Amino acid sequence: MMSTAYAWLTRSFDVQGVIVSLRRTLRSTIPHASHLDPDPDEPQHPFDRTHHVDTGGLFYPDQLNSGHQHDMHSAGYYATAPSLFRGAIALWQKTCAATGYRLNDYAFIDIGCGKGRVLMLASEYPFRQVLGVELHPELAGVAQANLRHWLRHKRACRDVLALNTDALSVAIPDGPVVLYLFNSFEQQIVIGLLTRLAAISERRSAPIDLIYIHPEFDTLVRQCPRMELLADQDIAFTPEDTAADVFGVEVDRCSLYRLPGLLRA
């Protein structure tokens, strides 16, 4: 199977052209300053312009070395389009009635939150908690700075945190949880995460839901014991998000899963 970085590169050749793609590839092999600023050749996303935050940039795995043993399994960083996130949440909300829980009963966790765009978008919904997990310390720092600015204004959820930690060690809150995953890492970490979630679900009554965007390893998810497929659907971008996308993407796939708890409530 092609690595995510290679898949991105070939897709970029198709959409952006050889010269631009080679420039980005060369940029990813040259030592960078400690900060992770967006490519000045890429237009600023309307979300960042409107809200005066920094969530932009396309960063390949070799630009995100943190010194952690899991760096080798990183799939890089590229922020979720707002319309893709909102479409995924709308699709997921339709499945919640079957659990007996409401949205505000759920804790939301973004696995591989990067600069925190999804955390900000999630705070517009009345989750009981919004939590981001990011391995790279500088990306986590940008997310934290974005949130300090974002939370100056009224939001539906104000319990919002971005943690610089490993996805395989972060504490999963009690009660119903929904995890958001947008290809943050490669197969080995996906397997480790699924194994951990399956074990945790055996010791709780509330469900663990998974919103999986661009689900490269969905076969692994479907093979996880007791994992239920809730939906598998393409979600269209708004024209604004397509215009701002590095690859000119118009639609992406969203798969929804639920891991029910084994204990009785």
C-alpha cells in the first residue's frame, strides 16, 4: 500500500502540476526553522482570515520530527475543511438517537489535532468537552495559541484543550466519547489505537464513536471486534473550501463507527 505522503504527492502531481509538486517535495527535504508557517505560495484559508488564527499549511511527515518514537508513523498535517467537518458532524448526529445519549453528553476528541482547526469548529457544538491530541509540540503550541484567541468569544463548548501527547497514551474520558480521525498516522498506530479502544470499551457502558475522514485504513477498523459501521458516505465541500484547498478537492469520504460498551449502564 502506498504511504500517505506518496499518495499526497501523486495526487498533487495530478491536481497542481509537476513544477509546484516538485517545489513542495524539495521544501520538505530541506531543514526548516523551528516554526511551521504555511507556504507563502498557498492562499490563506478563509477560516483563518475571518477568525485571525493560523491553521494553514501542508506539512509532510519528515517536517514533523518531535523526537518521539512514533514520529516514523506520522502521516503529516493538513487541516480539515470546515464544510467537511460540519457535514461529518451532521451525519454522525443522525446516529446518536440509537444510543439514548444527546450530543451534549459526548466528549469530543480530535486524534492528531495539528493546529486546532477542528477543535475550534467542534466548540461551536455543545459537547461536554472538546479535547485535542497532538504529538508534535510546536503544532500543539499553535493550537493552544489559536484556542486562547478563539475562546475570547462565546462558544457552545468552553471546555476545550489541546494536549501535546501521544494518541496511544491519552486518557479517554468516562461517558460517551466521539473520536475524530483524519489520517493522522500510519497503520501501526491505527492498530494500536483500535486495540486500546476495544479494551477500554469492555470496561464501560457508554459507547465510543469514531468519525473517520478519508479512511485509508477503514478495513482495519471494520475488523476491530464489536465495531459497528454506522455510515459510509461522501461529503461535498462548499465552493469556498474547494477554492482554498491545496488539491482543489470537492468531496471526501466519511466513515462512522461505534464501539458499544460491554457493561450495563
